[in-house]
Amino acid sequence: MSFELILFYTASAAALFATVMTITRLNAAHALLYLIASLLAVAVLFYLMGAPFAAGLEVIIYAGAIMVLFVFVIMMLNMGQQTVEQERQWLSFGIWIGPSIICLILLAEVVTLLVNDERMAGARIVSPKVVGALLYGPYLLAVELASMLLLAGLVGAYHLARPLNEKDKKAEAE
Amino acid sequence: MISIPVEHGLLLATILFCLGLLGVLVRRNLIFVLMSMEIMFNAVGLAFISGGSRWHQADGQIMFMLVLTLAAAEVAVGLALVLQLYKRFKTVDIDIVSDMKG
């Protein structure tokens, strides 16, 4: 079995394990740690499949931006006196071990890949330049539609998350 | 150099998608439902990337980017709904809101 395939199956196993752990956790903060590990494993898979730009986007947008939204909401749902005690309990030492091991395995894979860069640099890699050229060529309309979707998401989120006004409170009381 | 077999990439994407679907069906906490939907989006992106890798085309990555924007918009609206639900019902259990008013 080739060197590349071993890395592929290891990252796949990490992604599957982290995903199973995500959907079986009882605590949302613990599930988020495993979900981030799963997304990082999928980013390594993207890199192995010759899509380095997609791997970067996966780490920056999925594991970065979208997961931060989840963290914000989980923290906002737990306001009160017991919050500090609860966070201390959530972030106890044992919780970190599982996700940390997965992340260390993935880090080792990335380091191995970077060290063996000459071997990996095949013709298979689809460079960001090609992606960008296509994105602003034939796919221009899709980019515009995506921007309108994001605008609609922004307006929708702003509208839905507003504080309850007097009329709503009256309707709630009835 | 042996490239990664596309069947295995698609198989992994299928399993991840099924796990996400299982999460949506089984979990009753709205935050877990949203997380499972993220897993499903991610699995679809993986399928696109492995297809694009098989044919050496950039279209897979472009479709992945569109899935990414869709996931971002979905999660923003979904989490705003979670906040609104918590404000009104003091819970994130989606079975509570299965009854309609009127």
C-alpha cells in the first residue's frame, strides 16, 4: 500500500470517529470539539485529493468562522450565576484528550506531507489559479447568486435574532 | 504515484452523510440538529471534491465553495432561530415547538 493511501485511510478513520463522537455527545461544547476535529480531518483529505485551496477554505470558514458562531450561541444560552461553575466543569482535563489525539494525528499527517513535498507534487493538484479563473468566468452567475444568498442570510439572521418588542410580548402572554 | 480511489472517497462521503442524517433524526436538541446538518453539508462537499479530483477538474472545488456559502447562510439563520426559540420557550428541545397555534 502506498504512502499516500495510508495517510488517506488514517484521516478517513479520524473523520469517521470524530463524527460518531459528535452525534453521540450529550454536551454541546464537547460535541463541538469533536466536530472541529472532524472538519480538520476532512480538510486533510481535501489536501490529499489535490485540492489545497478547498482545504484552506475548510479550515478557515468551517472550522473557524462557522464553529465560532456555534460557540457564541452555546455561550449565550447559558447566561446566569452558575455559568462560571459550568464552564469549569465543561473544560475539565479529560474532555480535551479525545479531540487532542485526533488533532495530533492530523498534524503528524500534515507534517509528513510537507516534508515529502517533492514526492507529492504531482500533476494531480488543481491549483487555486484554475479555480479562480473558472469562478470569474463561466461561474460568474453562481458567484452573484451566492452573494445574494449570503445577503439574505444576513438580513434574515438580523431580523430573527432581534429582541422581543412589546407587541410580541403581548402575543406571548395571551 | 497511485492516486486515491474515487470509490473510497465517495463511500466515506456517503457514510458521513448518513451519520449526519442519523443525527438530525435522532437528536432533539436544536443545536445538535444544526451540527448534524453541518456534517451533511460537509459530506456533500467531500463528494464534490473527490469527483473533481478524479477528473482533474476545478469544478468540484467551485461546487464546494457554493456549498460552503450555503452552509454559512443556513447556520446564521438557524442559530438566530435557536436564540429566538430559547427566548420564547426557555428550551432548545424541538419537540416543544411541534404544535402550531390556532
